[in-house]
Amino acid sequence: MQNSLKFAKTWTAELSGWYNSPSILQGTVKSKAMGGIDIGLQKTVFDNKATIKASMGDVLKNMRWGGTSDFAGQIMRTTGKWESHVFRINFTYRFGNAQVKSARQRKTAMEEESKRTQQTGGIGVQ
């Protein structure tokens, strides 16, 4: 899920998240559920030529994985986590002309041939 909210002319907030339900991996490992939530705040500056964004990943610190396997009498439990609880600051500047001209229209040889054969005056056409 991802949601963006523009709450002022130059401000945008973002909330995103995901969830992975418990599952069975390779027929032997029962994995636990896991998920994550990220948030961000962005401001447009310098006449819409640049943006500053601050964001935080895994706000609730719940991106942990784990599972249990009971195969041939051997029980194995696994757990782990990523370094996903992070804070980022990004600055983006857009150089160049913001008013890019559209690509010019070109006709292919196939279009020209199709146009030529559809014209009247050919054999059997009146």
C-alpha cells in the first residue's frame, strides 16, 4: 500500500507499508508473518526545480523474519532481521529545460506503402 497526500502547494507526505502473511517455504519451513511501514515528508523548493525529502524506513521496527521446520524429527527455529530502521534525507535538483519539446513525427516505410496501396486507381479499383 502506498498513499501520498499533498497538503500544501509545496508539501507532500507519504505513507507506505507492506505485509507478508505466514507461509510454507519449500514444503518444510513455516514462516512467520512480517511487514513494514515507511513514512516521508517532501518539500518542493527553488521554483519547483528541486525537492528535499526526509523519510524513515521500518518505523515500527517490525521487519523481522522467522520460521520453524520439523523435518524427520529435527526441529529448527530461525529468526533474523534487516537493518531497515533507517532515516534518509534526499535532495534532488532538476537541471535543464522543463519544457521539453515533443518528439517529431516520422513515418515508416510500412506506413507509406500501406497508404500507397489504399489509394484509388489501382488494378480492379474504380
